[in-house]
Amino acid sequence: MNQPRRVENLHTDKGRVPVYATGIVEQPWDDYSADDHATWATLYARQREVLVGRACREFLDAQDAMGMTPGAIPKFSELNTVLEAATGWTLMGVEGLLPELDFFDHLANRRFPVTWWIRRPDQVDYIEEPDLFHDLFGHVPLLMNPLFADYMAAYGRGGVKAHAIGPDALAQLTRLYWYTVEFGLIRQDGALRIYGSGIVSSKTESIHALDSAAPNRIGFDLQRIMRTRYRIDTFQKTYFVIDSFAQLIDATAPDFTPIYARVDALGTVPAGAVLDDDHVDQRGSGEGWASDGDV
């Protein structure tokens, strides 16, 4: 194991430059400072308060079952005991963003990378790259759910294959991850609920995703999602809504190779677009939308 480093994006006169690291590290739990634990406590308490009645029940139940509390940063080793028994997944410490193929390989083998370091107190409200809070609070609980855990492993296998096919296939698969794992909504108990990690780990987006009139909320459609560009710098213009986690498994069971070709022929869709054949829960007002910047 390597000595842990804190690997963050570089900021240059040409903008943000992602920096990747492949090191797998032991969680240096004894080295976390009082500020680190206080940051975890602040974020945890704030998010749990806003997520009651907003997050899907599987997410909240899993956090409790894993023993996550605001008291201190959880130990990966203790969470692994519960997680591995439930779905065969394990957590491993990483220094920052992983190269795509490394990330896919870990998911395919039911290993979830968790950034070992947590944001500084001055970054409590926003940080560009994933940190321990985003990874651990946002992503890990749903790995306790057998269906979602299987979806994530299938996604990893698909990512390894897409990486070999080429950049267009990889871009399409990235959009699927973005609009499900990171920013997905689910219908549950007659209402919309949050399951995407990018939403559940953000107070403002947790409110925006369900309450704002600005974004579109559109029913899940695999090819539609794989065509749709997205935002990395602000709230999403569109959220896609699944009916169940089983729907994710069913939609991603077929071989994606011919799907990539069909999606490529159709072309991409702007992040805020509503198409004639969409199943629309809400057509957004578009208030506050930037006119450019879709990825």
C-alpha cells in the first residue's frame, strides 16, 4: 500500500485540469483531525435532515444498517464487514480521481473506490471533485441494496467493454452513469424520491431536484439518456426518473454494442431538451439555465 496523498484538480489559466491517481491506500483513520471529523459531522447531520422524505427509503435504511453516524468519519474496515456480508462489495481507499479503466475494473469486481480525504471546512458547501463525504455518504449506502449493487457491477463490466470499443461508446455510457448513479430520481410511494449520489450529498441539489420548477423530470429511457448531454458546473437541467431499481437491471441486461451504434446515429440531445416521445413528469421552466456549457 502507498502512503496516502490528497490528489485534487489543478487550476490553471486555461481552467480546471483533472489529476488522476491509481494508488490504493489504507484509510489513515488515526490521522484524521478534529476538523475532519467535525466536517463529516456537519455534512452528515445537514444532509440527513434534508433527506428525510426526499431520499428513497433504501438509501436511508442502508445508512442506518451500516452504522453510519455523525459522530466520526466511519472506518472503511467496519463498513466492509456489513457491506460484504450484504452484497459482496468492499470499499477501498483511493487518493482521488481514478482513470476510467481502473474505475470500471474495480466496479466490475465489486470494489468501490472511496477517496480517503474529506473536504476542508471552507469547502463545506461546494467542492469540484469527489471527496470522502461524496463517495461514502452519497454512493456507498445503496451498495447494500442487491439490485443496485448488481447494477453497479454490471456497469463496471460494461465500462471495460466500452473502453475497448472507443470514445463515443464511452461517452454514451458516462451519460448513463451521470443520470442514474449520480443524479437519478425514483418513483416511490406515489412521489418522486432521490437516489443519485450527486443529489443526496448536496443540500441545495436535494431541494432543487424535487422542488424547483426549473428542471425537466422525464421518465427513464436508456437510449434517450445515452444521447443526453449534462451539466458539471451547476444544477441539472433534466432529471430522469426510474420506476424501480429492477428497471435499471432490465434495461442494461442486453449487449450494448448495437445500442451504441443506434445512439450514435441519432446524435446527442441538449441537456435541457424535451422530445416529443418523452414521458414527461414535469416540463421545466428553464429559469436560471445557462445557454451553453453542456458536456
